[in-house]
Amino acid sequence: MIQIINFLCYYFLIIFSVIGYGMIINMKQLELKKIDFGFLGLTGILILIFISYYSNLFFKHGYLHNSIIILIGFLIFIYTLIKNFNELKQNFLIALIVFSILFIGLLMYKNHDDFFYYHFQYTLSLINFKKIFGLAHLGSGYRNPSSIFYLNSLFYLPGIKFYLINSGAILIFGFANIFILRKILRYFKDKKYDFFLFMLSLIFIYINTTFYRIAEHGTDKSALILILILSIVYLESLNKAKKQTIIFLEKYYEKIIILIALIVSFKSFYLIYFVFIGAWFYQINKFWSIKKITTVVINNKFTYLSILTIMAVLFSIFTSTGCIIYPASFTCFENFEWSVSVQQTDYMKSWYELWAKAGANPNYRVEDPELYLKNFNWVSNWFNGYFLTKGSDFLATIFFISAVTIIYIKSGKQKITNKNNIDFKIFYCIVILFALEWFVNHPALRYGGYSLFVLILFIPVSIYLSKFKYDFFKLKKKLSVLLVISLIIFSSKNFLRIFKEIKKYEYKPLESPYFYINKNGFYHEELLYNMRDNFSSNNINNYIILNPKIIEKASKKN
């Protein structure tokens, strides 16, 4: 019992520290009445990612480094909470309740398959070493470093060790939930309803009923959740912009750039989502001049925080592979000691595409990959092997959520007024174009498909629901029931998972709530330590440089 209390205390220490960092950068403009711990938490995550990338250039992320960083954020949070308790009480209680409910998702014996393949070990490399050049040579998983590893490396703390270095995903999940709930509660308080209330409710129901297994989030689902949050912020900014001041423009710009920076940092191929910034500038120009928009961008601290974070992400990829964007071989430089060859880069690009198009899995690979990938030859096999299993299940889920919500909520006669018409066409067209790009290049749901098809369906469903008249109190009651049911589903699915792990693995969540680690989880850490005498450190200011020959030599010794 003592272990789970210890686990819970460190869990909330980290959560409140992250919120504290969100408060630090917003301290001068913190509007206590409008404060949102959800978005403050997401802002805090971006700041910690920024700190993690740049501090690892000089320090390993050991106990001392991490304790200082986490305590600074926590003390800022406590100071601000005590000083403004009455104003922050509701936010604090919502955060406490949401993360208490989600805590069950963090109780796990078994992580996903990729965790020990490279997630855990990549994070350990940050904990035990400062910047290493050439990590890509340890395995393909190291070639696309995610900011979630850098975030998680800060949670290696005395008293809990590395047992919370998988908690980045639950932080994103929890803060996204708080952000959505706060907006829904504001609608309830104001006794209003429109497109956004229905959209928020559908997204809340979806993420809590389908993304319930935190261990399976990996580096993908956090970004997918944030794409859904981005859609709300983007559309809301356009449809509330007409009567607002320049401060309104600044606030929404900050939210959009923070979300896109986080999304791109988790998966570099989401660089394409910067298209939304250009589209937003184009649309917002209807209400503000280019000069005012430019002034907001140039004078905003989040512009530079986001740019520096993305630069750190790209630098991390470069120092790992020799490529600026991996596996785009035209961005690669082979002449560095740690570089991956262009030939191998092109091979991995084909491999990723083959995997996404159902041409390969751990137990299977098509005979002629080149022919398979040519001229949509893959579609038939992808349809049978992927779409009719995972794809159809996913579509059935979102159609079911939509149907249940419509049947349960809809009432009255259709509205005549255009009050709830929203400006969504350009955004919706971009989403469809991204869905086509997804299908052509990487048609696996984890590579963006989940969020794109949720938006393609939920936007028209929300518009449809907003065209009916409702008795507000009945609507509030019905939506509250659906939201509570979604949290019950999240909790019950996790309880069932834990019971299975207790039975199968003899997991003891109350006595030892930590995930299982076998010796294979430390393989690359041991390899790096055994390579110490062979590290090349002459060329780049004493940073560690790995190359294939050094790794081959050390592997033989192992």
C-alpha cells in the first residue's frame, strides 16, 4: 500500500510541476477568472520539452538535474495556488478529479511492444549521458526521436526511479480532457449551446472510450489527441473573431502555435501541419490587417519558443542520423562520422511505407516490395489485411458514437436562423486533403488517420446537431450523462485490463504498482557503457559520437 501512495504522490508532483511551468511563462498576463489548467498544462509540457532538449546538450538528466527542474515548477504552482486559491479553486479541483480518474490508466504491468525496443532505452540514454551523436546506429527506432522521450527523461526522480518515464502520454491525455471539460462547463454556466458544445462533447467521448489504454499511446496518440484540440481552437478563433480585440488574436495565435509545435515535436512528419498556420493567417486577415498579424507574430514569445523547440527536434534528428528530416534522403549528409547512409535511409523509407500499407509485419513480408508499392498494387491487400480489421472497427466506433449522440440528444424542430453556421470550409478541405495524402503515403491509422477521420465525421455531425432547438436544461443533463458514461467506460476498461494482468502476470497494483522491466530493457544502456573507451570525442566539443564500427566492436565484446 505504501508503494501505491508513493506512486500517486510523485504522479501529482509531476502534474502540478508541469502546470507550474505553464504559469511561469504566463505569469504577467494570467487572467485568473479565465485561467485553464488544461492549456496551462500543455504550455508547461512545451516548456519542459524545450528545457529537456537544450539541457541535454550539456547535462545528463540524472536525479539532481531533474529534481531541480520538477521542484521549480511545483513551487511556482504551490505559490500561485495559495496566493489565489479562491480564483483557482475550481481549476484545481477539476485537475485533481480528472487526473485521479485517469490514474488507473497508469497502473500497468505490461507496456506496449515498442517500449523496450527503443522508447525506454532512448530515455535511459538521456538520463545517463549528455548529447550523443549517431544514436541511429543502435537501431531503426532511434532514427526518429520524439520529444515525448525528452519530456519523460525529466521524470527520472529519486524515490520513484524510472517508473514514471512513461507518463508523458497521460499528461497530454489529462490536460486535453481538462481543456475540453472547462469549455463544456463554461457553456453550461452560460446556458448556451452551439456547434462547439457538440464538437467538444463528441471528442471527449471519443478519446476517453477509444484511447483508454495509456500504454498503447506510444509517440502517436498524443499527437492525434492534440490535432483534435487544434481543430477546436482553430475553428473557434475564426467564428469568434468578428467582435474581438487584438488581444483575442494574440491569445488564439499562442494556442495554435503551441499546439502545432507540440504535434510536430512528437512526430516530425507532422511538419505538414504548419499548413494550418498559413491557412489561419489567410482567414484571419478578413478581420485584421497583415501589419497587425505580423506584429502579433513577431512580438509573441511563443513564436520563438516554438521555433526553438522545432529547431531542437530537427537538430536531434540530425545528430542521430545525419539527416534533417528522416527518412527524406534529400535532407541527408553522408560525410559526418555518425551519418546513416543515403542507401539505408531510402531502404527505411520504403520499409516504413511497406509497413503502413500492410505489406509487412513482424511475421510477414511480401515477396516483391518494390512491385507491391507501385501504382496502388497494395490497395487490395491493405483493404483485406488492414481496413477490414482495424479500419472497419475504428469507423464502426466513430459512427456508433455519432449515432448514439444524435438519437439521444436531438429533439425539437429544425432551426430557421443561421445563428450556428460556422466558418469551417477551408479547414475541412485541408483535413480532406491530409486524409488523401495519408491514404496515398502512409495509410495506417496511427499515422494521422484517427484524428483526420474523426474530424471528417464529427464536424458535420456537430453542425447537424446545432441546427435544432433544445430545452437547455434537458440538453445539459443528456450531455452530462454521455460524458460521465465515457469516463465510466474508460475506468471499467482499465479495471478489466488490470484484472487480466493480475491473473496473467501476477501483477500486484497495490503492493507494487510499477511496470515490469526485464534485463533486455537495459541492453543499449549497457552497450553504451561498454563502448565508453571507444567513444570518439575529438570533433564536436567532447560530445559522444557513435558510428557503426564502434558499435560492432562493442557488441562483439558484449
